[in-house]
Amino acid sequence: MSQTHDYLELVRAPAVLTVLGDTIAGGSAAGHALGGRRVLLPLASACLYAGGMALNDYADREIDARERPERPIPSGRITPKKALTTAAALTAAGLGLSAAGGGRRSLTVGLPLAAAIWTYDLVAKRHPVSGAVTMGCCRALDVLMGAGSAHLRPALGAAGIMGGHTVAVTVLSQGEVEGTTTTAASAVAAVTGLLASAVIAGSARTRRQVLPVLLATAFYAARCAPAQVRAARNPLAKNALEATKAGIRAMVPLQTALSLRQGNMAAAAVLTSVDLFGKVLRSRPRKLRISES
């Protein structure tokens, strides 16, 4: 049980929930119903994300030895070799599930997504700008994987919104140890407002369909904006960390809003359940909880 917990910590298990809705939002934008073999696509996203987290810790093992010695690798609970093997196995599983859920043509998006994840962890994140942009591309490609290679255009808006939010969260995460800046945190808060406006602007036009989108979008902004404003007012490391966590947790409400603006109530219901499950996990006793970041 202890070893299982170590691996769950390695892959940031609670945060994996935040990627399940990417392909759902992308599929909704492309007009796909959530059913049949397409239910495998969120699992593909989960595997690719978890693999990226394991690879992240493998790549950061020397830095974590100084800054986060409690992490699974520097603490000696998981060896670097096992972490790398886990990353490779989960990436392969993600690509396999992508092909099974969306057909072989889904690898047209799945392979670039996997490549972007590995590029981010091994190269791009060493540089603040390229790291944030690459991470945003990863999230955008995940959304497009849900749309399918033959239906990319209708999902470009949703992909751009999810990618933009991810860039903003990544910018804040770069200040988790030494603190962020008022300028960076203020810009991130402004991006949240712009993305919320973009979601609403692209929603259906009937009042009955617009109201759920407005509510979901407001919930998204309320989930992350207050912590971003606090970080802007006082850009200490602890505030940057809390704003990063809030941004991660806001992913699911944003995916929900994107699904609702296509009138996909079934997808929104699934994502609401995912969000509630994540809240239950976060409410567990601290000694049993697994970190999100």
C-alpha cells in the first residue's frame, strides 16, 4: 500500500482529474457524443498526463533534492530508473488508448502531444517563456485529441482557451519556490478575465442555453481569480503556490463551461461529477492526501 501511495504521489494523482475533461470539451466542440469507444480518450489523457508528471520528477530529481526533498525520488522511495520506466509505460499506454478510442488517425494528434510533453519536461521548462508556451501547447493538443484529426477546426477555440489558461497557470507555478511578481500575477488574473469573456462570447445564443454557460464560467473565474489577485497584491512564494493550485482546480469548471456552450449537458454532468470527486479527495485528512503540484 505504501509503494502504491508513492507512485500516486509521483504522478500527482488528484491533478490527473483535471485532464479528463480536455478530450470531452474537444469532442463537444466537434459535435461528438461521449459514448462508445470515445470514453477511452479521457483515459488516454490521464495516462499521458501521469506519465508527464513521472518524467517531470525524473528530470527534476537533482533540483528536488535541494528544494523538495520529501518528493518520492529524492526521498529514496522511488528510484530514478523506476520513475523513467513509469513515464515511458504511461506514455505508451496513453498513445494506445488514444488509438483505441479515436482510431489510428487520432495518433496524428496523440504523437505530437506525447512529444510536446517529453519536450517540456526534458528541455523547454528550463526556460520560463518556452516552458509556459510548451505546456499550453500540451493542453491545447489534448483538447484537439478529443475532436479528432478530421474535426480540428471546430475545436480550435476550445483548445486555445484551455491552452491559454494553462500558460497562465504555468507562469504562476514558476514562482512557487522563490515567489512571483506583481506584474506576472496581475497578467495572469487579466488572462482569466479574458478567457471567461471568450467562453461566453462563443456560447449559444438562446437564453436557455446561455445561462448555464454564464454560471459555469462564473464558477471558473471564482475558483481561480481570487488567489491570483492575492498573489498580485503580495507575490510571495506561498501565494504563488496557492494561485497555481487554484488554477489547476479551475481546469474542470472551464472544461464544463466549454462543453455547455456547445449544449452538451451530458458532458457537463460528467465533468461536474469529476469536480465533486476532486473536492472529496482534497477534503481527506492531510496525512492521506496526495499533493497536486
